[in-house]
Amino acid sequence: MYITGLGIHSYKALGIAKHMYPLEVISRLWAFLTLWIANIEIVTEGDENLKACEDKPTILLYSHSSTIDPMAILTVTPLPTKFIFKKELLYMLPMIFPLSALVGHIPIDRFSRDQAVSAINKAAKRIKDNNTCVVISPEGTRSRDGTLQAFKKGPFHMALQTKAMIAPVCVFGSYELWPVYQFLPNSGKIFLRYLPPFQVDDDANVDELLERTRNCMVESMKTPPAKFEPLEGAGKCNHAIITLFVYASIIYCLYNYVVSGSFFRWF
């Protein structure tokens, strides 16, 4: 694929890190701005563990209790990431998720086993062919109470197919900021803890991988970050006000242009 006249090999020759390729930057910028508007700050721990995954096929598995989770992971993870997301979002948010599919994120139909398997196989091929990091929640959907749910086996079948690195991530604070039943997010902080990744062995099986991953995530989540308050600074709306002012100014200028042929007509 070629973007802005440069190919992937050109970026490598220039020494540009994979997570700074144009499509990656566009995806990260969207996620960053979305969280910035909501006044949500991201704190990380253990991201140096992901150095072991550089230029290696990787499956990043995260605890999932809020819509914020994938945006936070996309913003700060120092690897090029492609998310597997539920297909119905293509229709629920038609201005955003079709673009996500275009930049390489993978929709999955959770209600059709055949199509879900096809999406998993597609992701597995991408991981093997491009040494990509694919991101998926092993829980399959958001937790309704903020606790870690039972894991699905699909991600671990994918791990066996690819013999990829498995990189678990525990997310703290996102449930407090934006639980499933709440329409809009609170402002505050979200904490991402990247656990040490591990290589899938040749003699591994799905149940063993699932149990190993879940156990290490459960143990990690028993120890929340010290002095971490997700709702610290809750109620801030200054970024949202700035954004509304910018949008209003753009709409006003466009209206003036349509009506009078000039962008700036204040009187």
C-alpha cells in the first residue's frame, strides 16, 4: 500500500518506526483527540515490556469494561496496532468505523460463527505476513460490572495459528469513567498496565494459553495502581468547550462562504 507517495519500504529506509506510518498516525490522532476532548488522561506502566514484541507477530489481549479502552490502547501503545472490533459498529457509527476498516482494523460478526472464524483467520494471516500486533479483548465484550469476565477461545486459536507473542494488558479506571450503562464519559484518568509478554510454544494448546493469560491478568488486577484515582479532576469540560468553539467557528465560516462567497464576514 502506498500513502502520500511513499511505500512501506521507503518508510523503513528512512528509519521511521512502524507505529509512525501515516495510517497509524491518523488512527492514533483520532483516538488521542477523542480522549482529549473528554479530558481523559492516560497513565501507563510496563510499556517497556513491549520491546520484546517489536517486529514480531503479537496478539495484545486487554481487559475490557469501557468504550475508552481501545482508544487509550491505540493512543499510547508503542507498536503498530490493528484492532478486531464488533461489526455492528460499522452501522452504529457510520462516519468512524468504516474508516477504521479502511485503515486496517478488522470487523468481526459475533452472531455468525462462520464469519467470526473468517475474521479470525484474516487477522491471523495479517499477523504472520506482516509481523503485526493485533489487539482484541478475550472477554468478547465490555464487562457490565468492571470485573474480568470469562474468556473466549477465539484469540487463543489465533495465537496457536500464528505462534505469536501474547501481550496481556490490564486496564484500570475505565469502568469508573465510562461504564456500559452511561451515555457520556466522565473526565479523569485511565491506567494501562502492560504485563510481560510470552511466546506461544509449539506444544501449547488453547486451554493452556487461555488459563495462563487469564491467571496473570487476574493476579495483576488484584493490585490496583498505588494512589490512582480515576475520577480525579472529574467534571472538567474545558477541552470540550474549546472543541465546540472551533467547530462553531468552522461552521460559521462555511456558512458565510456559501451565503456571501467569503469565509470571514463578521458584520
